[in-house]
Amino acid sequence: MDDENLPALDELSIAILRELAAAPGEAGMSLPRLGKHLGQGASVLMRSLAAMSHARIGGVEGPGWVRVTQVEERWNAALTGTGRAFCERYLGR
């Protein structure tokens, strides 16, 4: 990650992006599975995912790299097209 326009990312955000980029297909992965892979709880993951989504935090819209969806009781996280392009360019995924 050597572009000076690249936003500063913490290690957890990078790990999340890498896990989602490695997930098969476009479906992403469930939050419990992502948490198990990264050793983090759902609330920690949701904070990081929100910051990388389109959510407005502090009046600033996020980059839109991930989307989080809920179907019934199941939460799922996946890369958007923008997120996949970001990962390919900066994370080699």
C-alpha cells in the first residue's frame, strides 16, 4: 500500500478486506465466520465494517468498500465492486 492518496487503514480493516476478498464468489461471508477467522467479536467487526461501508460517520460518507446485509437472523459482509477493485490494487487480492 504505497499510494499517498490511500486512506490510513488499521490492521483489523486490512485483515477484514483480505478475508472478504478471499471469500468465494460475491456472497462474502457471515459475521460469525469472519469473527472466528479474525478472532474478533461481532461488535468490533461491525464498527470496522461500518467505517468501510457507505455509512456517514461524523458527517463523512465512507468509501463504500463493503456492504453488510441481514437476512432474518443472519448477518453477512461482502465486498462491493469498489471494494474488490481497492483490494486488487492495494492489497494484491
